[in-house]
Amino acid sequence: MSECTEGWFLDLVEQHQKKAVSDIAHVFGLFHKSEGTHLGMVDFSTLARMHFQWARIGYTIHNQHWGNGYGKEAVKEALKIAFNDLGFHCIEAHIAIDNDVSYNLAKCVGMTYECTRKGFILEEDQWVDHLVYYINADSRSTI
């Protein structure tokens, strides 16, 4: 964490802004409503536009804030932004098989299990399987 200086953070924000302008990724910081404490982030990576309007969602809550419902609240609100403001139709979450908390969160916000993609993501020099959960704009009434 020693590298996380104010300058480093400002550079990071600038990189995120450039990715948003070019529609590569949209990153949202999560902050406690009354205290202003940084809780984590939710991001959307554009997978395809044109006839798909398809993105991947990622979410991170700092571990000292786990178990307080912040993830559920943040992901629900972020999905509304993804559908209503960013124009995505389909959002996928790619979840490590052993990440029970993440796939429980995906289910809790209305995402549906689609499949297990074999050898899907390269992690520590190994291709590992991931669970895929999805939600379409048509399902947003569940959000």
C-alpha cells in the first residue's frame, strides 16, 4: 500500500476516465454514504457493442467492510447505471469456482447461472475454470 500515494491515485483516476471515454471500461468507486470511507469498486468492461451491447461486471469490497450488504447495494445500483446510462443489454460476471461469496452476490442481485467455462482465465500461469452468471436488461425489474 505504500505505493498508493495521492499522485498514484490521481493517475489511476485519469486512466479510468480515459477508459470510460473510449468505452473500454467504466469504473465506479464505492464510498460510505455518511462517512465518505472508500469501500471498494464496481467496474464494467465492454466485451462487445453493435448487436450485443455486452459487458463484464467486476466488484471488489475491501475485506474490512465484508458482510455489511455494501456489495449487494452497490452492484444493484451499478447494474441500473449499466442498463440505463451505459446502454448495455447483457452483463456477465466471471467468478472463480471457489468464490462462494461472489456467486451468492450475483444470485442475490438477480443474475442467473449460465455455465462453467473450462480453462477460461489465466491465473498464476494456469488456465482455470470460471462460473458465468448473467443478467439482461429485460430482467432489470428484478434489480
